[in-house]
Amino acid sequence: MIRATLPIQAPVPAIANDHNRLRLFSGSANVPLSTEVARYLGLDLGPMVRKRFADGELYVQIQESIRGCDVYLIQPSCRPVNDNLMELLIMVDACRRASARQITAVIPYYGYARADRKTAGRESITAKLVANLITEAGASRILAMDLHSAQIQGYFDIPFDHVYGLPVILDYLTSKNLSDIVVVSPDVGGVARARAFAKKLNDAPLAIIDKRRQAHNVAEVLNIIGDVKGKTAVLVDDMIDTAGTICEGGRLLREHGARQVYACATHAVFSPPAIERLSHGIFEEVIVTNTIPFSEEHIFPQLTVLSVANLLGETIWRIHEDTSVSSMFR
């Protein structure tokens, strides 16, 4: 497993510039990532008590004064999704009641993002419900990474900064000096993401996998639109969940003559049986980021994990300094 970071120039430590207003706190979902972000900013994570009562209720207490401060709460809503989401809501509420000036919820992975519209009668648009909950809890701003659906930004009536993990993956792939690359979208819905990725990868050609989904977490791959024979195929997606789609896509690319196949995604959800599928030798490498924490059972030989800590840290710094975030991606 390789860990790499986007080479961004570290800012002057916050101690030298308005240190008393910038505070960083971490939920329990991904403390290693939060620690890396704090290190990039030259800060320590703020002291906080987190515990669970005997009946399962969560408790959070901020253990320093944050009155008048700009507070950033880092908490992906990954597995266990409901517990981590509830912890984020409690953190936001605690900061609001402690008179923080601004509360930014930093959500590297936004859970329930795939429930962004009704596909059948009597369904909930849960991505919107989550947006309502975070806003009502008292968040002033959202910072999220690689949303499954960009329109989720519109579910919030507060400022929303949407950043992308793909530049970190691009930087890593560029360092490998791969030849004859074709960027592949695993479905029609991901074409815009794959096209943007291909453009920044020296205007690499684009291919699309035609897919028909039969049920939730079940996909049937039918055909490839584009030429992949003899090429290095780079499959690009926002997340890998059960890995059914991306592995079927990888097999199809092999059948159509791809010389090498790489899988790239920002969010490594890795629900069973993802590890078994990904480690069967379909891919030369499976490249993901650390928006979601890893445990030992998630590690396999083909896995490469890149850190987005510098990217998040730089974004937080720019928000705090009221400078452009979008210019990082131009």
C-alpha cells in the first residue's frame, strides 16, 4: 500500500495568523485523516470528549472555549453511517450552543448521497433529508469531497464548497508514466467525471461502459463504447462499494483487449464482497484515497491509498482566509 499526498505548498501556520479564531475538531469516523489535516495547517486537533452511554446514545463535549471562533468539524458519514452522521449533528449543535462564530462541517465522504432522487413511488430523497438535518443542527457552511451527485450542493441553503479527490489520483498516475492511456467511465452517468479526468491526463481518449442495473448493488455490463484494444485502461468512478460494477467493467475491458487495467475512485466504501472481487487479479492497481478509514482486512496487494489531507487542509485554509477554492483545480 502506498500513501501519497498532493504536493501543495503548506501555508504559514495558523499560529502566525488569526490562530485564536481557527479551530479544528475531529469526529470519531476518521481520526487519522483529521490528524493529517491538522498537521498540514500547523494546528492541533481541539480537545473533545466523545462517548456512548449504556443505551447507545452518543455524547459530545467541546473541552475548550470556541466563542467567536471559526470551527471546522471533520467527520465523513461512512460506516456506521447513522452513528457517524448523528455524531456530526451533535458536534455541530454543541458548537452552535458554545457560540462559535462559524461552523463548517467538513464531510470527506457524504453518506446517503446515492439517494438523491425518487426512482420509484413512496421513496425518501435521503440526501436532501441529511442536508436538512445538518443545516438545522446549526452548520454555517459545508465542505465536501466528490459528491456522488453534484446537485446535492443545491439541497443546502448555506454556502457549500465542493472539492475533488481526482487531482490527487491524477498526480499519482502522472508519476507512473503510463503509455497509451484510455480513460473509461463505468457507466453513462460518470461520463462527465471521466471526460474531465481524461482532459487533464494529456487529453487521453475516452471510452464508456454500457450498463443496465437490475437491482440495488447489482449491475449487468453489456458493452464498451470506444477503442481499448492494446491500451492501458483507467476506470474512473467516485466510489467503490461492493465493486460489482467496476470489476465487471474490468473483466469486459480485458475481454476487449486492454493491455492493463487500473481502477481509480475517491471513496473506498468496500462493502462485502468488494475485497474478494478486487483482489482477484483483474486490476494492475486499485487506486483510492483515505476519505474513508481503512482497517487491516481491507488491505490487499493491488491496493494503493493516497491521502487527501493536504487538499482538505489547503481548502480549509482558503475558506478561512476568504480566498478562492476553485482556483486550486484550474
